[in-house]
Amino acid sequence: MRALEPTTRVALKDSLATIVREAGGLASSFRGDQLKFWTKHGDSPVSEADIAVDKLLRERLTRLMPDCAWLSEETEDNRARLSAARLWVVDPIDGTRAYVNGRTDWAISVALVEHGRPTAGAIFAPLEDGLYLAIAGEGATRDGVRLAASASDSFDQARAAGPKPMLGELAKSAPGIIAVPKVHSLALRLARVAADELEIAFASKSSHDWDLAAADIIVQEAGGALTTLEGETAIYNSVEARHGALVATSGARHEPLIAITRQWRPRGALHESLA
């Protein structure tokens, strides 16, 4: 992964903070009974706010780095991105279903990906968590406060979030875990591992680059790891931009957890149920 120059890192961090805060303000301005939304492919909701935020982010981020390609949940995919060295990976509103239903656990998610891995990430949850930021090699923060994932390798009283089948299966090997209520924004769910508010967070299969990339670098820079259930690093900007099941946890807990989840793979019926 190519490291950014120090002056570029500072400028990028400040610019990302400003842009995602503006996007969060725009999203918040749409909330209410008059919000228009509809269903797209896969029975997934999309709202007029998603489209407006996507437009704002593309304008601001393209101006910030004109040479970057673009990948967003709410923009038609241009496969020219596959040959790009750098691209923005964006989810205008991660957790749209929560957003349109008046919940507060939704977020704006933006990542800069270079040669398959994120080098910068921002997740802004204006109604709950605030602003997560990370730049490769610079650590991760939330509202300016340095983040550190749990240093423990124990599963006793470890807080875990994700699909119920995954949590139920993990509890068989680690009965001391505490299953917490669903966090509807996947990016936010994963980022809470960086903030030591969760020790374990699962993502079911078929999550996309825009759900994951920003959280990936935030977790990594806080001393955690986001990998497949077999312990493999996630690679972004592939043809489908889609992933299998993933898990985020602290660095110390990662290997013991992967030793458990690797055992799930041969059990085909179970693995399918973890979607």
C-alpha cells in the first residue's frame, strides 16, 4: 500500500471530515414524514436523501481528488474503475432501512482505496456515534479522540453483534459472549470494534465494498482486524465489489476467533445460513 505524504494526510483528513459532516447534515435535513423512498433491486430501500447525498459526495470528493475513480451504492457502476490506481468508495447512507424508519443507527461512509486496500476512511453517524476518521499509518479517531480496540483475547463477556445465526454458532464455542442488538448500519457496526464498544462484529455474505472499506481501515488503525471467516484480508475494487462473510475484532482476539470460524466452512448448510 502506497503511503500518503504527511502534508497530504493532514489535508485529506481535514477535507474528509468537512465533506462527510456536510453530507450528514444534508441527510438529516430530509428526515420526516415527507421523505420519499422506494425499493430497488434486491428489495433494498433507497430514498431521495440517498441520491442527494451521493451527488454531493461525488461533487466534493471528485473536486478533492480529480484523478480518482468512483464506486458508490447509488451510482451506476463504471467498470473503468478496475484499472484505476485509486478510487472513492462511498455509501451515501449506510443503513437506509433504518434511516427511512426513523432510527438513528445510520451513517455516511467514505473510503479512499488504493491498489485494493483502503488508505483513508470516514464514517459519520450524526445521530449516534459522531465522526470516525482514519488515515493509513496515522491511527483512528472518533470526534478527535484516539481509538483503540480491546486488548483482551478473552471471549468471556465479549460484546458481539451481527446476524443471529452467526452469533448463535459462536456462542456454542464461546458461551460467555454477550449478543447485542442489531446495528443497522454495517459500517457503524464494524467501526464500533475500533471504539471498543463491541469486541466482535460480523458481516454476512454479499456485503459490498461500500459497506466495508471505510470501517476496514478504521478498525485496522485502531489495532483490530477485519477479515474473512478464514482470516484472509479483504480486497476492494474487484469486478463484483462483493464479499463473503466477514468478522471484525481486536488484534489479540482475532486468531482465536478465526480458529473457531474456520471450522464453520466445511458445514455447507450452516455456511449458507450465515447469509
